[in-house]
Amino acid sequence: MEVDRDTAIDLEHEAHDPVAQWELREHGPLDMAVQIQVGTVGDGWYVRHLGFGDRRFPGKTAAWQAVRGLMDRHEGRWERVGVDSGPFRALWRADGSRVLYDTHDDESLHAGWGRGKDERWNAYTAAMDAGETLRSTETHSLLEGVIELIRYRDPIDGSPRYAVCTAVEAGSDWRVVDYRERAAADAEYEREVWSNADPELPYRSSDIVDVPVSRRSRPPHGLSVSPSGEVGVTEDLRYLGLLPPRIVWPRTPAPAGPPRPVCAMTARPRDWGPESVDVRDVTPPPWREAADPPPNDLALAALPDGRYLLAAAEDTAAHVWSAGDGRRIRTVSGHTERVLSVALTVLADGEAVLATGGQDGAARVWTTREGESVADLLGHDGPVNAVAWAGPPGDVPWLVTGGDDATVRVWNVASEETRAVFEVGARGVDIVWSVAAAVRSDGHVCVVAGVDDSDRSTVYVWDATAGTVAHEFVFERAEPGIRPPYVAVATLADRSLRVAAAAGGVVRIWDGHTGEVVRTFPAPGGRRDGHVALAVLPGLRVAVATTGGRQTLVWDTESGAPLATVDHAGEGWHEPVGLVARPDGALLLATGREGDTPARVVRLSPRW
């Protein structure tokens, strides 16, 4: 449906009778729960959409065709709900204003436009760039932001509008609200300026006379600015309690019941696999044409609202992408050398944070919403090859890191101090290539590491809470040479856990409690350095994905049945893979190769 070709109406000031309403469920990343309402108005029909507004149609057939067309613009599942005009008023206000965009809130027209949102938003930004700036306030030089009132013409219908654009800190926040009338826009502009005024970081300029302004933009007490523009703390004020923490870390909720002992597998390997598997390439179209270098590492995360994020390590930066529409959400850059590893976790408040490990020996933690660095973990004597998260109940998340210095470190990210250090050999000889972590049914954190010393590959399994070794699995091999082992771990509802490793040309899965081998699979193409990932399926089944050469393979570890084979056009030194389970029992697979940047994304739907 061409949503802009029908007659726009104002239902708030015109009598109408709602007939039906739907809400979008399981919507795409960074989209919102869009609603559509259809009903009668006068001698015709209307359709109202949370992102596109209200439109009049000459008859019932045209209106219902419009509803179907609008539904097709969105990823997700539509569900019939009771008629309620309240949600529409949040974005299309009675005074004619609209929330066009908000970095910190998905409730905006941009979040409701579905497929093609970026093209539509680009048209708005181009129209505002071509418009006239009527009022302006420059924020502090440390923030380099601006609050503006802009007169422009709506690129869709050509009507004159007044947009209030607020970006107090350049690159981290942006909110755009536009109005039909200049007076309302002036009032909003002044509210934004006053509400963001900060005597510690005064504005550089403003057209509001009474607002504090300092053209010199001196830094606040305790901060210094170098000639290059780098901002630093003049004293260790944070640890003296004079500076607030960079983030308030929420604690992981305690489980509903008491901790229960870890046990062995209760469902033995089965001799039957799925009846069929629907395999669909769902790589976002923008990624198919990307020319970026292949990623060093990948990480997938499922957010509580049904969105999926993908993190990719690339050169000295890491990127966070929307796995639904392919939009780059955030780029972080703070390592002085290559980013080797990435890991995502979702906090108890629903926010996602990113961990990166670098060749410079540092591990860093970033918010994905603002891209701010919230922890700098400096303990390794050499490159940090691997990072992984764990969320023990009643505690802040733990970060696990491993590197060339033959150590695995478990960090308290709130205090930036180590909780535990596990040594696996000699620095520069026994290299930790990969780590994985999971919370067991007893509340303890299980940490797994893949270590190589050029003669053999070893998989270590620790109880990191107790500081004890649980297992040590060895891959013997005939020929010497570096063969990086990659590991994964997953916990199941029956209180068991699985450990997987790809090394020595095979992929092996163990019962993480007893150490018994569950399955062994050949590595794709006979490769000896492929990455590996695990995901838990319904019915106490576990899927394993591994990479090698020009293939990515996925199996059901219980039956040994193959679930998917993904062929790639190229290969590379780094061949990362990520795997997460969807609530509907399907799997989302992300895998990187030369030409797949940042990744190839595939959805697998087994039918048992």
C-alpha cells in the first residue's frame, strides 16, 4: 500500500466509529509494538496507523486492503486487540505535534515505519537540512551538541512544519519533535533548553537571554582537557567517591525456587531427529551489499522485546547491529589495536551491554544504547582473545576473559576488580583462545576455556564460584602447530549442562557434569580451527553449530541429525559463529566469512 496517497484526516476532531484493531507482536529490532485501527468515518472508512497517521478511504474494501498493506510493512505477528485510541495519541498529539525520532525511546514514528524506515527518515533529515534554522543553542564544548528549532517542509505532503531537534551530546542522543504551529514549537524549544541546562557544563551560546552561557566552556572541577581534546580525570576521584559510577549495574533476579544440585543428562541421546527443517536466509539486505572486512568475532543476543542484536569485532572497533533490519546501532572504539573478541549480555533492566577484548591487552565494557565505556579491565599481560558473560542470581554480571598470558580471569565489572584467576600454563606458550560461561542450576558459574600449546588442545571446565576444576578434556594430535580450540557451554531445564569444543578436526560434546562424551562430529571441510556455538531447544535438545572453510554446519546433538548446511562464497582466518534459540523453537544462526559482512543470518525451524 502507498500510505501517502490517501486523504489525511484528523480523527481527534472528527466523529468516527472504530471497528477493529491489531497490535504487532514479536516485532523487528528497534521497532515498536505498532497498532492499526480501522473503522467508519462519515460516509467512508478510515485506517489509523501508529507510524503513518490517519487516512480516509472511500469504502470498506479499500480500507481493508490498506490494513493488509500496512501489516506487510512490518516483521512480526499481528494480534487482534480491543479498540483503543490511546496509543495513537502518544505519537500524534492533539496539538498536531509528532515524535519523529528518539534515540532513547522506541516510541517514535521512526520506530513505527517498519520496512523502509531508513529511506523515509533520510527524506526527513534531508528536508530539515534544507530548512531554515530559526533558533539555536550550542551545548558545552565537551558535548559538542546543539538544540535547534528548524522550519522545514514535510517531505511527504509538503506542509510547513517546525521541528525541535535536541542533541545535547553529539552522537549519543537525538530527539526530534515537530509541530504545525510556530508558537507551540517555540515553547517546546525553550522547555528543552531549560530542562537540559547544567551549571557544571554551561551552554556555549543560546538565544534565550536568561540561560547561563560560557563561551570558554571550561571543564568541570576534576576534569582536564589535553591540547588534542582528550578529556581526563585530574585525580582518582571515582575511587574517592567524588565521581558517580559510570553505570548502575542491576543485579540478576534470584530464581523462583532454591538452588538445586547439578545433575547428569536425564534424557539420553535419541535415535530420531526432526521430521523436517525449514532453513531460511534472513540476512538483512543492506549487509548483502556491504564491503566491510570480515569480522574477527561475532555475538548474538536476544532482547526481552523480541529483538536480536549482533555484535561484530572489526579492526580497532566493534559494531552493534540490528539483526532484523540490518541497521548499525552503535560503533565503539577505544582499543589501540585490533578488537579480537566480543560478547553481549542483557541486564536485568532489559538493557544490553557489550564487552570487547583487544590485542592491546585490555577488556572493555560498553553500553549499546549510548556507546559509553563503563568498565576498563586491565589485568592481562598480552592480547585478550576471548570474552564471555555470566549472570549469577542476586549479583551483577560477571565477565570472563582469556588471553595469551595463559590466564582466565573472572571480573566484577562494577568494581573493575578480578574475582578469580585461573592459570593454565606458561605465558606465550599456553594460549587461551576461547572462553564460555553459564550459570548452573545451583547458582554457581561454570567457566570453560579452550587452550592450545602447539602440541595439544585442552578444554578446562571450572566451577568459578568455588574456584575448583571440574573437568579437563584433552585433544591429542599427531602433528604440531597452532590449532585454536573454541568452546561453548549451555545449561538445560533438567539441571544438566553441555560443553562443546571444536579442535583437532572434530566437534565434541560432553555431559558437563559427568564428563561423558555425548556426540562427536567431523569439523566442516576437515578444518581444525572452526568456531562453535550451542543453543538449547525444546524437549531437552541442544543444537551445535560449527564453522570451517566455506561451510557452517548445525546438528541436533541428541540424535546426531544434521539441521542445516550453510555454504559460503569465501573463507578466512577468523570464521566466527553465533547461535540463539527463539521462543517459537526455531534457531537464529549468524556466521561470518569473507564477503559476509558483518555476518550471514539464517533462521532454522525444526519440525519434530
